Amino acid sequence: MSLHKKKYNSIRHPEKINKPDNISPKIPEWIRVKAPNSRQYNETRNIMRSLSLNTVCEEAACPNIGECWEQRNATVMILGDVCTRACAFCNVATGRPDGVDINEPARVADAVSKLALRHVVITSVDRDDLDDGGAFHFSAVVQRIRQVSPDTTIEILTPDFLRKKGAIETVVKSGPNIFNHNLETVPRLYPSVRPGAKYSHSLGILKQVKYLDPMIFTKSGLMVGLGEKIDEIYGVMDEMRSAGVDFITIGQYLQPTPKHHGVYRFYKPDEFQKLTEIAVSKGFLCVSATPLTRSSYHADDDFKKLLKAKAQKQNNILRKHA
């Protein structure tokens, strides 16, 4: 266990203590993964520990941590490990965060250099306590990585910066290659799954990023198994495309603890294949829809696919008008 987790041994989610347990179905075979135990995994973990960096891989209990860390792909979580929100699906600790660590951008850039990352994903907890929601810190991290590892492509996965005027502009101006903000679920389930967030606002972020800088790829993700209906998923896909979203991820929701939102059902692999086909038909440049898909799963390879798909689309347009 990492040192930064020890203070949560007793109460990690105080807002959920008195809630009744939500019983979920037994996890099927196609979801189960092996416990991490490779040399590369331990090396990645040690680098993160030595630089006192948090990762969403650990904090959100991602099932892909063994595979990703073995390939030296870790998603850095900046601005601390305590979130000011209390989403019903999330395993990140809830509470009052510490102050902003101004030296963190340098340490993140150092990790990128030591891991020799070609592509890095940077995310954060929600910081409703900050005037800008942490936007300036995001910008500082991106700029520092550019200085240290100019050839590394940068993907950011941001919170919603709700009621933080100018935050999106600040982050976009720093020039990430991919701007990711997850819608997470369908509008009807927001009150129970993402209390404190607004679907229209989150969708508006993705649209605003494309307006501010059309060259930045935009990306968003959905969890399934929370009680949504298939037509609602298709509706969210349509709204993502209307907002110009290039890349959609869809993965199975897994319940972190009995106090979290329950799993309504587990989608089968062939259902994810169907979702992939529908998403492709709707015009997304890149689609990742599997039971274990998460926002940054195979992010490096998917960025290459995005570039290739964009080039193909441009070539098709040129040929059409030739």
C-alpha cells in the first residue's frame, strides 16, 4: 500500500458509511483479471512512489493496472488524492483536499522522462475548493512535460470545472493533444450516479473545446451496467457527435465497494461489439468498447489510431472534391 493511502484505512468514503449495501450480480469470467506481479509493474510502481505521485490506476481501483503498468503506462492523477465530489461510482477518496503542490508539475514531467513515455494521460480529482478548479495546475503540468519531453503526446482527462469561469480556456491554451472529459452515464441517471454534476454542462465542455481549438482531439467515455437503456446510450452517442467528439470509450461499470452504486447487469462481449459497430456508424474516428475499457486503456495505441483515422478522413474528403 502506498504511503499516501494510509490516512484512508478507516474512512475513505465517509458520505457512504450509513448507506445500505447495494448487491450486485456475480462478476462473470470475461471480466476477471490476474493480480499484477511483473518486474515492469513493480518498476513503474516504484517510480511513482519515489516521485510521490498519485495515479488514478490505484485510486480508482482500475482492473487493468497490471497490464498497463507492465507496459509502463500509468495515468497520473494530479492535485492530490482527495476529491471534493462524492460520485456514486467512484473509488477515489472523498473529503477536504490539501493545498496545491506547486512542485508537482516538475515531478510529473520527471516521471514521463524516466518511464520514456511516448504518450501520457493526466487526470485529476475534482477541486471545487479552488477558484479555477485546478485549471492553471493542469496547464502547468502540460507545459512542463512539453519542456522536458517535447516528443511525448499529452492526453488530459479533466473534471467538469463547474462554475469555474475561464477554466476550459486556460487548459485548452496549454495545447494538449487530446482533451478528454467523461460524460460517464446517460442524463437520466445523473442524479444517482453523478450528484453535483450536470450532463448539459459536461457535454458543453466537449463542444467548447472544439470551438476553441478544432485541432485538439476530443474524447469522452461511458460506463454501462448502471441501469441505462440501449436507446439512451445511442442518444448520448448522437449528442457526443453533435459536439464534435472524436473518440468514445465504453466500458463495464464495476462496483468498488458494496456502498457504491450497484451493478444493474454485466454486458456480454458481443454486446460491446454491437456498441462498437453503432459508434463507428455514427462517425467517431476511434472507438474502444470492451468490458475492461477505461478512459486511458491502451491510450498510446489509440492515439495512433486517431491520427490514422483523421488522415484517412481528410484523404477521403480530398478525393471526393478532386
